[in-house]
Amino acid sequence: MAGLVATADVEVDATRERVWAALTDPGQIKQYMGATVETDWKPGSPISWTGDWEGKPFRDEGEVIEVVPNEKLVLQHTSGSSGGDSHTIVYTLSDHDGHTDVTLTQDSNGSQEEADQATKNWSMMLAGMKKTVESS
């Protein structure tokens, strides 16, 4: 991975299959991310996120790179709001004792401050995903 890497993780009281569904189902993503996601989740396919962030509309785009159901999801993400910065986002799922650990990394951060902000943003998103999964 290029540049500084931001990392966020969360433990979810649910199976990997349930967490995977929350990461790939547009309806559930909308609940915790507030964004509408469009893709077919096939490697090489485009992906887009549209919504509002801090009161401003956004449209981010990217590509689905790798899909290993219930284990790993790799996306290329280009942020429309940050002047076209491109990152690789990797979700990794592992389970233990009936829980699922989700680790998310985002590469190509230009500074430690940018990496820290990305970690904060992704941690908030993962906390929202955890709440969505555990409350359903």
C-alpha cells in the first residue's frame, strides 16, 4: 500500500455472514453510512457513493477490486470532495467466539493528519455498521 495507511477496526456481535451482508447490502449501507451505493460487487465493476456529508452533497466513485465473500472486500475509492484523491480500501473479516472482527485500511494518505482523519471517519462508520448489525 502506498503512502500512510489509516486503520480502523471494530468487533461485532454477529456472524461474518451477517456483517458481510451489512457491508454489501445497499439498504443497510444507507442506514449507517448515509450514502447510496451502486455496484454489482463484481471485481472490475464500477462503484459509486452519493449522499450528503456535513451538509454538502457528494459523489465518490471507484472500482471493485477483490471480493472474497465473508472474508475480504477491496475497493478503489476516489473522493469527489477532496479533489480526486484515490485510495485503496480493504475490509477484512475474521471471527472468534461468535464475534466478527472487521478491520478496514485506507492507503495513500498524504500526511499523518490526513491518515488520522481517515481513521476517525472510518471508525465512526464502522461503529454505525456495528450498531446496525447488532440492533437488527
